[in-house]
Amino acid sequence: MKFTVIGCWGGYPKADEASSGYLLEHEGYHLMIDFGSGVLAKMQKIIQPEEINGVILSHYHPDHIADIGVLQHARLIQGFLGKKTENLPIYGHGIDESEFSKLTYKEITKGIAYQSGQTLKIGPFAIQFLQMDHPVPCFAMRIEADGKSLVYTADTSYKEEFVPFCIGADLLVCECNFYKHQNGKNAGHMTSYDAGTLAQKANVKKLLLTHLPHYGNIEQLKEEAADMYSGPIALAAYQWSVKL
């Protein structure tokens, strides 16, 4: 599997960047994980809208889904220009029926509901879900293919039940919206301390900090996570990638 960061900012994108969006590739299948503000523009430097095979969404906050509408129109317009594509599956939870209904658009995209506890097969990937602690329903994902695994926390405060879900993952893509001295619980977000604690307890191979704050020295997040986690730590950035 090859994992590439398209956007990594929490809440809204920095200038010329994007909020949450990640590209996962394996055996010629291109899966986008979340699709926030600015993702479509940044993504096109790597892959074109008509080349995506699937999209999976953790939840329906704008910084994770804002560009779904423009993705739908991009594929519609490319169809008019002769690049006909298949109906794109967009996977999301069905708890919020109003938001889920927006994932289906003409014959361009089709919303498909996933559920906690199931193992979803998308192309070469097997995906499991765990509901997180966030102000709206939100799901973490454990994605596996060919014996490799990554966990994407999406947005959540820390909880111990998350440890077995992440155990032994080759890559933990962990939200880190707050610094160690702060308390993200009420906001439904993790601190650098929480991210390091989770990575250490779950014995993951590598920790990637994402959903980054817009203030402070973000390099400090790595230092604070390293107080708890002894493995390699990276800060998410546009086009940061790793092969698992």
C-alpha cells in the first residue's frame, strides 16, 4: 500500500493547502480517505478526479467532506468532455440520513453505507470501523491489504477502547489537534500526549500526526508525542507519503 497526504489541517485549510484528505493506492486501485476543503485542487497534482476508484468518509464535518460536491461536478464535466467514468462509490455512515443522501449524485456518484463492526471490502482493501468520541458520529478505520495495515483515527478524543483496534498497525494516522498542555476531550480531539500514548500502547510501527492546529510551533507536537512513544514520528504535510 502507498499512502499519500493531500490535506492535513484541522478545521480549515491553510493558504494554498487543504484540510483532511488522503490517497491510498494498491494494485492499481485509488481510494481517497476523506475529502475536505481544498483537497480537489491539491489532489489534481497527483491524480485526476476521473482516476479515483472510491472515496470513504469518516464523518460529515466540512473539513472532511467540503470538496465532495466539487468532485461530483468535476467527474460530471469530464464526462461531458468525453472522459466517461463509472459511477463512483462514496462510502459513509448512514446515521445522518440527510448528509448521507448527498453522496449520491445523478449517475456520477453513489452513496454506500458502512456500519461499525463490519469488514468492508473496497478493491484490494479490507476496512473495519470503530465509532469515535466526537460531537457528531465519526468512525476510525483500520485498513488492511497484503498483510499490511494502517489505522486512521479521524476525529476523536482519546479512549482506551481504541488501543486494541490499533494494535500492531504499520502506520497510525492520528489526529493531533491540541498540544500536550491542552484538553481536547470536550472538543472531541486528541492532544500530542494522547497520540503518543495511543501509539505506544498499541505498539504501532510508525506514527503520523495529522489534523494539525493553526497556531503554535507544530514541530513541538512531535516532541511531545515522543515523550510517550518510542517509535518513529512524522508530521503530516502535503505529498508526504510512505509505502507499507
